[in-house]
Amino acid sequence: MEKIKMPVQAREIIEKLRYAGHEAYIVGGCVRDSILEKDPADWDITTSASPVEIKELFPYTIDTGIEHGTVTVMIDHQPFEVTTYRVDGKYQDHRRPTQVHFTKSLKEDLLRRDFTINAMAYNDDDGLIDLYGGLADLKNGMIRCVGEAAQRFDEDALRILRALRFQAQLGFQVEEETKAAIRRQARFLKDISAERIQVELDKLLVSDHPEVLIDAYKLGVTEIVLPEFDIMMETPQSNPHHKYNVGMHTIEGLKQIEADHILRWTMLLHDVGKPEARVEGKEKDHFKMHPVIGEKIAEKVLRRLKFDNQTLRQVKTLVLWHDRRFGGVKEINIRTVRRWVSEIGPEMFEKLMKIQKADISAQSDYQREEKEAILSGTKQLFAKILEEQNCLSVKQLAVGGTDLIEAGVPQGKEVGEMLHWLLDQVLEKPSLNTKETLMGLVKEKRGNI
């Protein structure tokens, strides 16, 4: 194979270590991605040098994980993790080794890694070091554990989710023995922290193949990390608007929407309330109030996975709003759209339009043309509102609290109430948003009190 192009700083670190009599290679994901002609996110280096020896060679280092042999070397203000060859001791709770032992053997260091495609090392002099068939698995599109799959998953159960995440990101398949071990040991994921699970699930969801969630379901993984999805996969939709069960409709929606963190999590959870809301009818199933129920379940899921407040707020809002549509083409009117945009904000409304488009695309063909026409009309009105720079919030009103106080409105909640009343008038008729007109409205309203 051709030489791997690496940053000059990584090459400098390797050369300095080797000049001092140590072995050194780039290792893991950066080797994998380079072979796949992708841009590596990080350039990790493995070496026979001890942490102390690494620190002696480089003037600027950070002890990021020195107890596990990792020292961050800073060159040109850029960080590079340099880790001593190691062998992990006994693992505890399917999460972490109780201790690590440093070794001088690259072979032993590579053996402890998760998958063959992540267990390759490289430097310019020795070329590719591939002791466990990683290159062949890369060419064949295969995710395979290094050594015995059962042992690798017993060591760190998060590797179960990582296997599926790499499948989703790379478009590969999980090798059969590795898959069988996932099925047997998926329950070990209960010992993994929510934060670590969140990271892997997020990467899977925003990948090119979010449908890998189906494999996660079949292998018993979502039963542990996302049981709500299992319930969705087992909830039918006997309804002319749908051709899939709730879970498969969700998967189709995920495939239809761009790989954005908020949009993908919203799409995953948009119908999470349907199993609880489902009422089986003689002719069709009904799912009344499912967005309201779904918002509460979405919050529970996102809190359990330790998501940040911004993700929580946005996804909850979009789940609650995802089914809000006009009843018919004739009913589309700019005043209602303006009020909706005011309520959730232009950025969220734009995301809502994307969610609704994907939702419609994942439904049956029943009334599809009408649904798409309504959505198209709504988008056009939204664009008009933005183009005309309509006032959509209290902050955009031509008057403020000071103006109202000077006009005699008592300080306190009455000022806020008056501003919101003015916004209500302006949302109905944007041309009212001039200082003169609004102050006239204030005077008129106060005169009627």
C-alpha cells in the first residue's frame, strides 16, 4: 500500500521517539480512516517508550491519562495522544480494567483492541503492521473482534454498541461470530454509563445508515439501551396513512432526514408516544394525543441518556409540534403560520418543516399529494414572513417597556402583559408595528379599562 499521509507533527513525534531508541506508530482509527481515504479526526500514537520517557523527550506534555500510559504531546499548539504499549489486567463490571501493565510488545498492545480494523499500526519505515487481518476486513466491509468476540465484549460491553456504530458509519456488516456474541452479551450494556451510551447512539443516529437500529433491535441491544424503540417496533399501525409499524415508520423517517443531531433524535422519538396512545378500532387504529404523550417520553429518554438542556428543549418541542398541520389546503393562512413561528421561533419552525417532510415521506401514499401541498404552502408562507421581516417577538416590537411606563402603564407585570397584547395585535396585522400606532393602541386600551 502507499504511504499514509500524516500531519508533520505526528511524523515528528514518531521520528523523535524512534531516534531515542523506541518503537512508535500511528495506530487505530487514524490508520483505518487513512486507508479508507477519509480524514481522521485524531492522530493517536502508540510507543514502546514509558510515560516518563515520553515526557523527557518532549518539552510540552499533559498527563491526560498517565495511569493508563497516555501522555498528550503538544506540538505547534496541537495535541497528540501518545500511549505506551500496554496489556490490560482483569476487567471489572464489563467496563474497565482494574489495572494496566506496560509492555514492550506491539503485538500484545494491538491484541487488546476492539476490532481488527482498529488494530493496525503504521510508520513510514515499517509500513502497515496488520497482525489480525484488519486490512482484509476493511476491504471486505466487515466488523470483526480482535481474538475472541466474547472476551472483547466481556472486557468492555460498550464495544457491543461500538460495533453497531461502526457498521452504521462505514456501511459495513458485523461478522457472524461477533454478531452472535453481541446477542449473548447485550445485557452487559446495563453496566455502562449513560454518558458513554449516549455518545455511541448519537454517532449511530447521525451516520449514513441509521437503519442499523433495526440490527440493534434484533440483537437485543435496544432492549437494554433504548427499550422505547422495542415497544415501537412491536406497535402496529392499522391506519390508511401508514404502511409500516411505528418502529419501521420511524426508521424510514430517519433515512429521509439530514444527518443533524436535533433532527435525527426528533425523528427517532417523534412517534414514541404512539404505543401508549394507540386505540385499536374496527376499521383503523387511532393515536390521539400521541405528540403530548411523546413529549413526556422523549424527555424521560433524553434525561436518562444525560443529554444537554438545549437538545432536551429542542427535541421535546419538535416532538410536541411534529403533527401540527393545517386541516386542508384552503385553511392555510399566513396569520396562523405567523403565530406558530412566533411561538417556537423561526429556527425551530424551519426544523419542524423538515421533520414533517420526512414524516410524510415515511407514510403511505394515502392523501400524500394533499399533505405535500399543505406543507409546500406552509413553507411558502414561512418564506414570505421572513422576507417581509414580520415582527415575531416582543423584542421586535417598535415599542419597549420604557415607552409604556412613560405612557403611564404601571411598572411590573402590567408592562409585560401589555407588550404581549401588542404582539398579539401585530401578529394579526404586521403593519401595526410602528411606534405611533402601537402607542395609540395602548392609549385606546387603557382608556377602555
